[in-house]
Amino acid sequence: MKIALMDSGNGLLAAAATVHRLRPDADLVLSSDPGSMPWGPRTPQDVTERALACARAAAAHRPDALIVACNTASVHALAAIRAELEPGLPVIGTVPAIKPAAAGGGPVAIWATPATTGSPYQRGLIRDFAAGVEVTEVACPGLADAVQWADTAAVDAAIASAAARTPRDVRAVVLGCTHYELVAEHIRAAVQSPTAPPLVLHASAGAVAAQALRRIGAGPAPDAEPTGRLTVLLGGQEGVLDAASLSYPEGRSLMTVGAGRP
């Protein structure tokens, strides 16, 4: 079994770590292009071209499924990727977890990149799944870049800025960019009010990992022999996980996957 994941950068780590936890026997292919970061400010056409390049590089390794572990790419390029690769290769997109967040009642905040915040795509999800629930869209400029390079000071500043624009009474925060999942607890600490019930964070990694396994007719087997191997593609060329990726627990967890050891 081989599962590929693609993203602009290390935002794919959370989903990759979840797949590895569920199926330690699965080979993983991680395809990203961190040299082109950030994708958020790019035009939809540019995002589509770059996402297709990452998807093609991953597909060349003949995976059983491809996870588009990037909200921006899912917004702008998912249809193009599916048109090119399906039905031969199942493609799983990443959707912000607005529906389960709204099901828990409001108020809800959605943290996302400036490009996704206020987009017709996100507004459509709010309309379809959060009608009647108080929702605040919070743009987080610079946060994905700061997470990508593990720039602690920049991460703290971007989170503080977004937290200051988040209503203090929110009960849940949707992490609308996969990079944000790597700093989820920092976000929780910044938003949690000391007098409020515990804040609920809604991420996407678990859902997309489970969906990828379902699409290929497989189920979780966390006790399977850890025989999976890791292939890292950076701009289409084989490489290794960098120091920034390994600064996160999700990245370090992948070091148990054979070829991922530098």
C-alpha cells in the first residue's frame, strides 16, 4: 500500500503522520514545493499549475491514493488534479472542518490564509453547513510561512494578531490551513479564555487520512508491522525532511519510516 500526499510545504505533515499512525505498513510519498511558498497570495491559475506539478511528481511513484493536504490547492486546483489523475488514482481533497464545528454550536472562528478567508468557496461551506451559527472568518497573514520555516517568533506574532481579531466567546476554531495544525496547541493557548469552557479545535488530518484508506478499500491497522518507507519530493526531486519539518512532532514521527532517515 502506498499513499501520496501533496502540499505547498510541510502542511502535509499532520496528515502524513496520521496515515503512518493508522497504517505503519504503508509507504508514504510526500510531494511539496517549499521554494514556491507561499501559495496563498498567488493567482488561482498559478496555484493550479504548481499543485498539478506536485501531484504529477507524486503520481509518478504510482501510489494507490493521493491526498491534496492543502486547503489552498483544494480550493483552486482539486478539480484540475482530479480531471487529470482520476479514476486511475483516487484524489482526496482537504475541506475545512466547518460542518462538525457548526454542529457543536457557535460561536465559531475559522482561521485561514488571506486567500481562503472570504473566498466564495469558504463562504459556500459556511452557508451550507453553518446556517444559523455565528461564524467569524479570521485571516492569518504570515502564519503558514512562519510555520513552514519553524520561525517561532513569527509564529507567535501571527497567532497573537489572529487571536486579537477572534471573538473572545468562540467555542471552536476551525484550522482552515493544514500548516496551522502543526501549531494547534499554540493557537489554543492564545484563544482560550480562562473563564470559558475548553476550546475545541477542528482540524482535517484525521478525516482525510481515513477517507484515503476508505477510497482504496483499506482500514486502520495501527498494530501492523512498520514496514512502510518514505519518499520525500521537493520540487519534484527526491530529498529528505528538513530541520524545520523535524522540529514538529509530526515530522519526527515520520523518522521511523525507513527511507526518511537522513
